[in-house]
Amino acid sequence: MMQDWFKQAKLGIFIHWGIYAVKGVGESWSFYHGSISYEDYMAQCEGFTAKNYDPEAWAELFKRAGARYAVLTTKHHDGVALWDTKQNDLSVVKKTPAGRDLIAPYVEALRKNDLKVGLYYSHLDWSHPDYATIYRPDEREKQDILQKNRFTHPSGPEDPEAWERFLQFHRAQLEELLTNFGPVDLLWFDGDWERSSEQWRFPELRRWFDENYPNTILNSRMWGLGDYATPEQGIPVVPPKGPWEYCVTMNNSWGYQPRDTQYKSPEMIIWMFCETIGLGGNMLLDIGPMEDGTIPPEEVERLEKLGEFIRGNEEAIYPTTAGLPRGHFYGPTTLSQDRSTIYLFQFGKPQGPIPVKGIRNKIKHISVLKSGAELEYKKLGGAPWLNIPGILWIDLPQEHCESPATVIKLELEGELDLYREEGAVITDNE
């Protein structure tokens, strides 16, 4: 069930951490696509130590970054659990030198720092012997094609009994996550696509959550039965209907891959954040810790820079709603909850007055949010007798510009009254 805190969270931290960090290979997909053998992939268990894992330091960093929640991969598609699951032996507790549960201290650290607790869980499990036992209904005639990957589909006839055993395993692990660590604020599901909603029995699972864990938010990856949408890697041009979250990596990889040096700059990340909240979403920004639990310095730097920006402009972020529709201002915007103040995120130094279209309200005051510097403005054109507003032109002198973005506070008389019509031919100029 959707909770109010999520609607104002704005920023969460996604954490992809697992044995794949040992060799710095792609999480699960690397063996699925054959870039590394399954045997070599699982051999990484021997090198996963978590020796420098400091969840308290993680949580403090996330809080400085401005995040309100975090989501940790408790089990990716490889099936390796980061907690002491009783459902099988495939966990970092039993199979790695780490030798201990890694979820409980993470949860404790988040709560200590007033951050909401999110846990990622993959529905599918490419290591479980009972997973690749059944086909999706629309795939029964394509068995020759599907047999190319042994982790996904049965090599012979379907085995419904094995699938029933897997569903029991799936539900039992979920119950462990929901009961072993206290209240879970958010469950971030993944991996629903390989089976139908009916095969997963998602309607039944949804009812179980509603009856037993009504305060736990579920993402959309249960064939649309979750509480919010999760677009990845590309900011929507048109935002999803309802609550949503933009999931994005700092480079091109979810987990730790030292060969991937294509990091987005801090300025790019701040721009993506502003774009996302301007469209009414949250940004779930990903990090990939090393096998020992150390967060790479490039990622720490970007989290710190984002936090500096958020702290300097907090009023424009918490609490606000989606801003002006596209076309009114050439950049992200947010709107105060009483709809009487618009916040304009101006990236770079303008080459002249900044235009804002369609504001019917009288203007009370315009200033730079962070410094308080008052800005001059004028409204030119329009046809007030037809309720057609002129264009608002705001002067932003270069000495008042901030890096990477200047947030302009535009205070209105009354609640925002926005002109959204097609225009008209003016036949009477009096």
C-alpha cells in the first residue's frame, strides 16, 4: 500500500552488492549470457569477505546525500542470499568468508539514521534446482529456442510439482525477510518477466501483503500489481501515471565493475535529480560497493556533491510537488505544497532574461533561493482583458549564478493560475 513518506522521499540509494563484486563482473547476467561460466561465477563466493563493511558509515553517507530511503539487494538472480536463509545453503553466511548476515546491521543502521528500509528481492532464481521447470503459456511452442539457456527454462517436459516447490521456497524467503528484520518499509521486486502473473500467483501474493504487511510498499515488478512504477536508466519524457521512481546507475553498471569508468559527472547527476523531481518522481541512485564493503571513491564523491546541492536548496525539494508542465520554462521546476511558490532550476549562466510562460498570477517576489538575492523582472505582452498572460522575464545577473544550478524562488499572489490554452485572435484591443 502506498505510503505518504514515499511521495515526498525524492531520493533513495540503490545498493547492488554481492559476490559479483569479487571479479567485478555483471551481477547474474554475466553467467546467464555466457561471458563467464556459472562455475567461475559461483567460485567468487570464496573471495567475498565483507571485511570492511560498515553499514553505519553507509547510512550516514546516504543521509548526507539527502536520501530518505535505501534499497539493498538481498538476493539477485544468482540466488545468493545476503542473510542466513533457512530455505537452502546458498548464502554469504554459509558459502563465503564473510560468514555472517549482512542485512540486519544494514537495517539497524538505516533506522538509526531515520532512513526508510528498502529490500530488493529477485523473484526468479537461476541457481535453484526447481526454478527452470516450467514454461510460460505463450512459450510452449518455442521450446527449441528456449532451451538455449538452461537457467531459465526446462530442458524437457514441464514439472509442475517442482514449480510448486519453488513457489513454496519463494514465499518462505519473503516471509524471512519480512519477519527477521522488523518492519520493512519497501520491497523492491525484480525478475517477474520469465513467468506469467498467474504462474507466480501474484494476485494471491498481493492479497497476502495487504492482509499481513499493509504498510510495506511494493514496486511494480509483479506484473503491475505493485504500488509504483520503476523506469530505468532513461528519464521519462512523459512521467508514468501515479507514483514512480527513476532507477539509474552512476556509470553503466549496477554492481562494482572497475573497468567501467564511464561515470556521469556530479553535475549530470544533479540535473537528473532535478528533472526527476520536477516530473513528480523519486530518483533511486545506484552504487556498487566492492566485495569488502567499501564504496568506490567516485561514488562517494557524487553522493557528497548531490547532498551539498540538496542542503543548499532544500526548500525547493522537501516538500514539493511536480512543477510546471513542459513548455512553460526551459528547465526543471517544482511547486510548493500550497501551490503559491514556483522553484525554477536554472542550469548554467543565462545569456539574457529568463522567460517563463503562462503565469496568470500577480508576482509577489522573485529571488535566488540559496542566497536570498532579490531579482528584477517584468511581464511583457499578453491580453489581460482576455485573461491571456504576457511572458515573465527574469533577470539573473551572473554574479548571482550558482553551480551547477541556480534555484529561483518565484512567489505568487494566490494559488498558481496557469494559462494552458491555444491562444486567440485579438479583435478588440481595448
